[in-house]
Amino acid sequence: MQPFRKPKRIRTAFSPSQLLKLEQSFEKNHYVVGQERKDLASNLGLTETQVRINYRVLSSTSMESFL
């Protein structure tokens, strides 16, 4: 018997305008916390978690280009 697996979560597809605004916001400030993250998420129609994860991805890709 195979153990029960949790169904995979559907990956968020950001719109081009959301990505642009997230990237612009990241360029201004590499760390977004608290109310700033709430406001950004609300303005883009995303959850705070989606904003946080996107910042993590942007941070890791900017570090790769730095090295």
C-alpha cells in the first residue's frame, strides 16, 4: 500500500503586471515585512505568502547573478 499523499498545490501564475510591480518593489527594497507586505499583497491581489515567496525567489536569483 502506498501512503496517502497530499495533493500538489497549484502553482501561482503571476500576471506580467504583477511581476513587474513585484520586481520594481524588490529593486527599491530587498526586504518587505509587516504592513508593507500586506499593502503590496492587497494592491496586487495576492496573498502575503505569495509576496513573501516571490521576494525569496527574486532574492535568490539576484544573488546568483551577483556571483
